[in-house]
Amino acid sequence: MKIAVIGTGYVGLVTGTCLAETGNSVTCVDIDEAKIAALKEGITPIYEPNLSVLIERNLGEGRLNFTSILTEGIDGAELIFLALPTPPGADGQADLTYILNMADELGPLLTQYVVIVDKSTVPVGTAELVKERIAKFSNVEFSVVSNPEFLREGFAVSDFMKPDRIVIGASEERAIQVMESLYKPFVRQGNPILIMDEKSAELTKYASNAFLATKITFMNEIANFCELVGANVDAVRLGMGADERIGKRFLFPGMGYGGSCFPKDVQALHHSGTLEGYYFQLLDAVMRVNDNQKTILIPKIKAYFQQGLSKKKLAIWGLSFKPDTDDIREAPALYLIEALLEAGVELVVYDPEAMDHVKSLYGSRISYAKNAYDALNQTDGLVICTEWSVFRSPSFSTMYKAMNHHVIFDGRNIFDPKEVRAEGFDYFSIGR
């Protein structure tokens, strides 16, 4: 099929590249000319495992193209994916400006039947709005479909190529057939393509992310309570996860959730409820607990350094909101950095992929290490904010020699407390 993907952010770039990988002819469109020029050279603007390899291969074989000219990108397209930003407003409402403006722009450009696919995460009723906006200026038949993405950063290519389910919100049989044909190569192992109405598809995305955010937040509450009563959250987590009704995933406590999806989507669903006169009490609690969890280590750090934090030097390992991505949007590490800087702490940070993004925010206010051990030189302690694999099996003897004061505040519970203390470190984690 001939496909256009409008927007080369995280979702658009992964979607376009993976669709090209299965033999489709894909053109990705973006107004950022510098980004398009870089992508034409195979330079990927985000870090996502295996993505750059697929981009290079499909560019070389002519299945994947990039342009900043909309008419060029959609020429002859059978499907047009809208993968545009829906940033939260001050009240948490998803901003549909980019999508609706594009709908206005697309209307007069359509020359043949095409399926318009909402790939962005959008509030209930957006497909209907997009259809109305396009219809104002279009003289040809078209369909609007909701096709939410369920991509985990760090696993996005794998998630797209081997999805556990594909959700298609469509009410027209012609559009359903086009979408089923498109996704047939991705579900050869029998995972379902779920056909439903557009509004249900839109809500499925929000409901899924809000539930996962709730599960994480509940486990963080249990971890905090474990510390008060002397229980071990690792044991509790295993006991809970063995129940098939609960499952093992998303039960790891830590410094809260971040990233581009969970915070934005929980806020947007909460606000959508308000607009309809419904108060999501549970989501309100989830957001409040998660905000507090991002700085859950600060009281422990302050209690440990009883003489005060001013002029203390601390190292931070991990800046991205999760491992295997360079995304720092709503990363708990940023909230911790702000609190520590305000307390007068000197910070040295290290992350395998997110350093440049953090440097653009903080500049010379903090120091940036070449590697994990370099960050520890002459420090009074280490704070771990992201569970990158490279941090999991360090040389504790090397760490010990580098540090002036031997204390670790582990916001992701990546070490065994007994082992770390046996190496001569004071050790504080979450819920243990």
C-alpha cells in the first residue's frame, strides 16, 4: 500500500518505519525541515533500539521517504496516518490544535478515496471532529479511523512488529477492510485485530494507560506503607504477582511514572470526565500520589545528612524516565534535581542516552560525567533514578574508592540491600 504518515515524532517515525519494513511504500511528512533533512541521511532524532537500523534499510531500498511538503507526502496515498502531538493544556485537556488544523488542510487536497487514521492519542469524539473538519473542504469520499498505538518506549519496534492486539475504531466496512489488510502481516501468530466503534477505540487507549499508571501508583503506596510497618515490598510484590488475576508486570515500586504518555493521558482522561460531569476520583488520587512519589527520596537524603545538604556533592545515575530511551519528559530525575539544587547540593549526573537533553535544560548548573564511575569521583553519595542495565552489576570496590562518603539512595531498587551493605555502603531504597 501507499501510505503517508504526518508527523515524525516518536509514534509517527516508528509507525512509518515499521509499515515500510513490511513492504509498504511510506512517506513521512513533517514541517521541521532540519529533521527531515537529517532523516533523509538516516540520522534518527530519537533513541529507540533497532529503529535506526530499520530506517537505514528501508531508505536504502526505497520504501521509506521523508518530506516537508504535504502535497508531495500524500500524493496517491491510500492511507494517511495522523501522528501529531496532543500536548496537555494547563488544565490537563488534550490540545487538538495540530490534528484539527491538519484536518482543515487535508480537506481540499484529497483527490481520491483515502482512509484517514488517527494514530495520536486523542479524547473520545476526536474521529468525529476530524471527519467534520475534513468534510467541510473535501469533495471526495474518505473515512476516518481511530487506531491507537500501544508502544512502549524502549520496545517500540518490537511492539509494533509483534503487537499483542491491534485496536481499530471504524464504522465503515470499506475502511475496516483496508485496515485489516494493512495489519494482516503483523498478526500471523493469531493475536487479535479488535474492531469496534471509533469512540470505544479512543477510550481504550486512555483506559489502558490510566490503568497501568494506577497499578504502578498502588504499588508505590504499598512500598511506602511497607517502610512504616517493617515489611519488604519485594516479598509483597512476588506474592501479589503470583495471582494470575493481578499479574507480575507493573508491580515494581520506585520514584513514580513519567514519560510522554502516562502523565498526559491520565490528566486528559480525568479532564474529559470533568467535561462530561463525571469526577474520576481514582485518577485524581493517582496523580497526587505520583507527584509526591517523584521526590520520595528527598526526606531520606535530608535525614541522612543531618548537618544539611548545602555544599554536599551527590552523583545521579539515570536521567531518562525509564531505561532504553532518551526521553526525559516528566522524568522523576528532573524533579529530584530541582529539589537538590534548591537545597544547595552540587550535582554530577550520568545517563547512557539522555545527557544532551538534560544539558539543554540545566546547562552549567550541574556537571556531566563521561561514564557512571566518573560521576562518583569525590562525591558524598549516589542517587539512582533510572534502572539502566549498565547500572545493575557495577564494581562496588571501584565505586567505594571513588566516593568520599559511601551511601546509595536507590530510587529503583536495583540492588540487593544485604549485598550492598556488605560492600561497606549505607543503602536506602523504597519499601525495603
